[in-house]
Amino acid sequence: MLFNSWLFLIFFVVTAAGYYALGRTRLRTAWLVLASYVFYGWLNPLYVALIAYTTLVNYVAGIRLESSPRKKTWLAVAVINNLLILGVFKYAGFAVENLNALLGLAGASYAIPEPGHLLPVGLSFYTFIATGYVIDRYRGTVDAERDIIRFAAFVSFFPYLLAGPIERAKNMLPQLSAVPSFRIGYITEGMSLFVVGLFKKIALADFLALYANKVYGEPGEFGGLALLMATYAFAWQIYFDFSGYTDMARGCARMLGFDLMLNFDNPYLSESLNEFWKRWHISLSSWFKDYVYIPLGGNRRGRFNTYRNMVLTMLVAGLWHGAAWNFVIWGGLHALGRTVTRELEQTAFYAEKIPKFVKQLFIFHFVCVTWIFFRAETFGKAMTVLGGIFTKAWADPRFPIAGILFILAVWAYQFAFESRLRGMLERSYVKVALVTAMILYMVFFRTSGYEVFLYFRF
């Protein structure tokens, strides 16, 4: 069930009506769980069994972490269980493929049969949500949740179930405990967020996907400028696609009275790679910082260990995105970029002498180069794109003028939003005008058909 479908609209209206009708009874939380399981099971009924199992294991671990003298054992049980599920369903095929490659190099005639596609949509997200909870419970930063229905709602809450944001227990569990109150402000705020996200998805991301998919599908057939424009197109496509999903998720949650964390904050205006990762997929980057980078030692044990921890964290983040070497390379490039630029970014020369716009352009183009490995289907195609940009003739790329205008308009809006014009852009009549324009555009000019959200595959 996709946010950008009429079926979801019917589902959400029924869910919201039932949730508010049951607001002063304990059944409201059970209703949310039921709705979330219907939402998830609509894709595949077997997915419900997996998320229910994950919920039960982490619920029990959370309780035991409160009273058991063997806290490390229960933490290990929960975390290993979560990682095993993620490993089997997401990385089994990748592991078998690489083992077969090694067997081939060794001259073996036997190959291990490769499993089919196993990855349930949203597994990476709700696994991290549950894992974050048990780690926080072990650290004592959150209390154990004893209401299993409430805990199930936290793990499976349908707005963020399929592609985040990766919420934290300290934010969501108190909200799930509160009695909901129906407010018109919640509805208007939520609808505005949802419309903005929907516009990003079907008017911008899906439109740019038409060009990016064509060029990246057969990169050897296109010239250098087309390859460059397709890379720009994908950079904005993935931003509009993923931030659009997050806006819709936050909008749905807001209409139900919940506040979800901000997941994107104009990342293409970043002046450093460190800042980029504070603005891009904030819930994931902060998750890796809190549960991988800091436990490895963070920046507390000298420069070498700091860079080692940074590289390891980015490599793991790359692998989280997909079971393929291209994603590891993508993470490695960001790790390399961070290690090379970290000292420079802390100097007075970089902070004061280099113009802000130059720094923003540099970071944007570095990120675009890394997106090549994220988008290309194989390493070979990635190198074809990268090499072709610099070596092939720059003929007419046949990039749609509308795409350029969209990107420039959004970029200009973001620059204005982070300037002294922000106050004007936040006025209610400006917001109403923009949302109205988006609705009218989607009614009359929307892209035919639609693309599945990109992050569903991760």
C-alpha cells in the first residue's frame, strides 16, 4: 500500500476516524497496531509474522533488561537476533554470490544455490528502531515498555514503517501513551506536509526518474553531458523521493496528533560533508553516530582512532543501504571525503576565506559523484558513467527544460528559506499559496504512472 495511491487515502481516513473515536479507551493503541499490520500485510501477509516476532523478542529483552542481573546477555540476545534477521533476509544472496565467486577463483566446479529475493520492505528500518530501543534500555536512557500493545505500535507505526524516519523510543513511546485530542490544527498541518511530500514524489522525483532511468539504464549509449545531467537528475530525484516520503509520513502522523522527527534539512546547501550528514537522512546518520560511531570510541581516543571509527561507520552505513559492493564503495567514498576534508573544515581559512557558495557547490558535486555508485546497477556501469562524463563528447543531452526549472526553483527556495527571507516564506498566506499551486499542478500536469519509493529497496 503506497502513500501515493487512492487505496491509502481510504485506509488512512478509516484509520484516523477509528483512532479518534477510540481516543479515550485503551483500544486506540490496539487499533493503531491493527491498522499498521493491515498496512504492512497488504504487501505480503508473511511480513506481519516477521515484524510480530521482532516485536516480541525486543519487548521481552526490554523487560528483562530492567530486572535481570544478566543485562549484557539480554542485550546480546536482542541485538544478535535483530542482526541475524537482517543478515539472513537482506544479505544472504550477497554472501552466497561472493562465496561462489571465491569458489570460482579457487577452481571449484560447485556453486552454492542462490536464494531468491528475501528482503521484506521496511525490514532495515524497523530492525533499527527495535535495536535502538534495547540499547537505550540497556543504557538506562529509556524505561522498559511493559504494555506490549503500545510497544508493538511503536515498532510498527505505519507512517514510518516502510522507509522511516527511524524513530527513537524516547520520542514515540510517551506520545503513544498520551490520550489523543482532535484538533483542526493537526489536520491542516498534516495535510500541508502530506501535499508537499506528494508533490515532491509524483511531480518532481517521478519526473526526473524518467531521464535518470533512461540514461543510467544504458550509460554507454549517451554522451558526457547527458551522463552529467542524469547524475544531477538522480541527485535531486533521490532527495525529492525520500524527503517526499518523509514529509508524507510526518504529515500522516501529524494528522493523528504525533510529531515525528525531521529527516531532511536542505542537505544540498551544506558547506561541509560533516554538515551534509547532519542534514541528510538525519534519523539514520544520528542512529549510526549513537549506536556505532560512539560505541567504537568516537573521537575520544586520538586522531587515528577517530578516523578509523569514522571510516568503519560509513562503510557499515553504505552496506546498510544495500547488499552490493557499489553501496560499500559509496560509503567508502564518503568516508574518504570526511577523512580528507575534516581537518580543512576546521581551519579559519576554510571557514572565513572560501566563499559560502563555493563550499556549497563543492559539497554538492562531491555528493553527486558518490551518487553515481549508489545509482548504477553495477560497478562497471558506474565507471562508464564516471569516465563518460570526462571523456565522451558533450552533445545535446535532451534534458527537459521543465526539469531544470524545477531544480532551480527548489534550490532558490531553499536558499531563500535559509536567508532573511525565511520569515516571509513562513507566513500562512505564502504557505497556502504554495500548497494550492502544488495541488493544481498535480491535478493538471502530474507525471503519468509512478515509481515505487526508492528507499523501499533498502
